[in-house]
Amino acid sequence: MAGHARYTALLDACVLYPLAMTDALLSLATAGFFSAKWTTRIEEEWIRSLERQRPELVGKLNVRRDSMRDAIPDWEVPETSMVFS
């Protein structure tokens, strides 16, 4: 249902880093309230930030990343369509 939402939100690392906020946002997206999108660069940023804060999680966040991708199959915004300054 995530692909049929009226609104689309680009989720930045600052909202994907707090795990509870990510869970809430992805729950709303899978319920069809909005379409959640992010880039692989954003994924790398939240993973790097969380691993820096919690060193015991280094190398263990790929499972969470993959679960997020599975929950929102149309999550990816290609880097070529983004303009970073």
C-alpha cells in the first residue's frame, strides 16, 4: 500500500536514526498514510551515526536496513535524481 499514498515524504537520516521514530514513521507509511522514500546515502548516514553512538552495533544494522527495505518496497530515490549541495 505504500506506493499508493497521496503524499510522499523523503525521510532523512535525522528521522531514521532514532529507532522508535523510524518504527512509527514506517508503520504509518505501510498503513498508507504517506509514501516513505530515502536514498542509499541517507541509509549510510543513519547507520554510520548510530554505529558511532553505539559501537556494539557495528556491523549489525544491515538486518534492520533490509527489514526497512522489505517493509517499504518502493523506498529508493535514485541518487541521480537528488541534488545535494
